[in-house]
Amino acid sequence: MATTTETHAMRRAIALSARALGATAPNPVVGCVILDTAGEIVGEGWHRKAGGPHAEVHALRAAGEAARGGTAVVTLEPCNHTGRTGPCAQALIEAGVSRVVHAVSDPSPAASGGAATLRAAGVDVESGLLAEEAEAVNVAWLTSVRRRRPYVRWKYAATLDGRIAAADGSSRWITSAESREDVHRLRAEADAVVVGSGTLLADDPHLAVRGIRDAVQPLRVVVDSRARVTGEARVLDGAAPTLIAVSKDADTAHLPGVDVVRLPYAPDSAPGLDVSALLAELHTRGVRSVLLEGGPTLAGAFVAAGAVDAVVGYIAPALLGAGRNALGDAGISTIAQALRLDVTDVARLGPDLRITAVPAAPAADPIAPTAAQEL
């Protein structure tokens, strides 16, 4: 059973892992703390970028000989494969640690098995310490492994009556400077920012991260089935990489040198491009987390496709009474089909509220037998 010292060390490791959000794709964010035989912290580290040393290696280097006989506390099961770096399980064995405590087991087929390797070498291994907290920080990568698509966070800004623009189309600024600053944090934590052609043509957004030091710029993605974007659009200014997703028959002759991907239309006569195909393409490109900033039409398409993992709504204390709704047609025609959400956080940002929610787990079927009953 984990000690109080190990629990404190795990909380520190989780905090360290969060420092690299948005910078490690296609790898996970991981933090590690090394305790010596007396339970004192002698080394810390976190995975900073793909291709660089893993968290355990950084921490072991900092600890040196003090790691021998000590404990490694790490947010994710140490990897067991050789890629651009060597296996962390072997590095821990060679460093002479006697115990490894990890929060989350690695679900990826290529890298899992580190715990078994450590145990086979005589290392005491414990898993599951603060697993929920560690999963929350690493949710994008874990989702990408489990669902084979990027984690999608839909962000919108609206008035208290749910309008994202006035009747004349004006929308700057519905929310406060504090809320807009927080959006840049979300962008910095994402591997890609996605908008639709309607948002692009109406607002000409830049979509790059501003005001955050050393932020890795996310891929800017425009879903533009008819290739209406022009070379003057701000997303093509070179400040960050940009991808334009168009239909297979779109004319892109006016976009020389622009990274373009051709995708099929949505199935079942739904408008726009196939959301699943878009996410599969982004996953292939190493994107593990997506910030969806598109307007109501694109947001509705993602909701209809079951591809929204979290919602972040910035709600301003203002009323418009008319104008564009935050969410368009999502294939929901009756109250019974409503996508129910669990609120996970509410914060005050200047005059606004930021509400974070995730899709609620489906209610258990009272008629269906439980796993225990089936046994």
C-alpha cells in the first residue's frame, strides 16, 4: 500500500506532467519523482517533447546514485519498448530502484508491460495511486489510445441566453479579456485547433497562441469543403502550421503550397465533411488533442458524430434575444435524445463564468444483468 510520502510525491509528479500539455504529441504527458531510501525527493522530471528523454530518465539523471534502493513515483506505467528512446522500465532497473509506484497502467500495445518487466527483475511495483487525478491530466493521450482518434474539447463563448453573435452578425467581444486569455491556454494545451469555413469567412480568426511563453503552436485546421478560403486569410500567415480540409472534388488551384487534405462528405446526407474521417486524418498526423472552436454548424456535426469529449462554455452576463445559437443541428429531435452532461468545473473569469462539462455516462439498464449476475 502506498505511503503518505508516496502520495505527496505522486501529486507532485502529476503537477510536473501538466507542464508539458500541448508539447508532447504523439506521446503522453508524464511526470516522475524519485525518492531515496529515506523518502526524500532526490530527482524530478517530466516528458517535455516527443523524441526527448522520458520523465523517468530526467528524474533518474537528477537523482544519480541516490536513486539506488529508492522509489520511483510516476504518473504512467514505465514504458517497455524501444522507440526514439530506450525503455524506461529497463532504465529504472539499471538505476537500482527497489520500488515503482505508478498511477495509470499504459493502455498502448506497443509500450505496455513495463510493470511486468520490473516485477520480473525483483522490483516491487504498485499501480493505481491517484489514478483519477493522473488520468485527468493525461486524458487526451489516453482517449487517443483507447478510441483511436484525438480527444475533442469543444469551446464556445456565448451570452446568458445562448447567443454567440448578435442578429447583425457582430460578436466582438461577447466575453471578457479574462475569458479570451484563458482560451489561449486551451489552445496551448491542444495539438490542433479546428474551425469551419463559416467562422473563417465571418471572423478571419488567427487561431495561434498568444501571450503564453514557449507555447508550441497547435496545427490550425480549417474544415472548408468547397475550399472557399483565400490566400489572404490570417490562418495562412505562417505563424503556425495550417491544414485545410476540403472535399474530394474541391478546386484548390488558388491555394498553391498550402497543406490540403481531401476528405469524403459526411454519411447519410449530413452536411459537410465526414467528422470521423477528419479525426482519423489528424490522428495519423500525430494529433492527440483537438480544440474545436468552430461555429454552430461544425459543432453540431461533431456532436452528431459522437465526437465531443468535453465542453468548455464561456458564459457572459449579457442578453441578445436574437442571433446565432451556440450549437446547430446535432441530429437531436426530441428531449429524450439530449446529450446530457456532467459539470466538472465552474470558474469565475472576470465577469464571466467558465463551465466545463463532459458527456454523462449512460444510465445502466435496470433490466440487463450485472457482470456479477452473469458470472
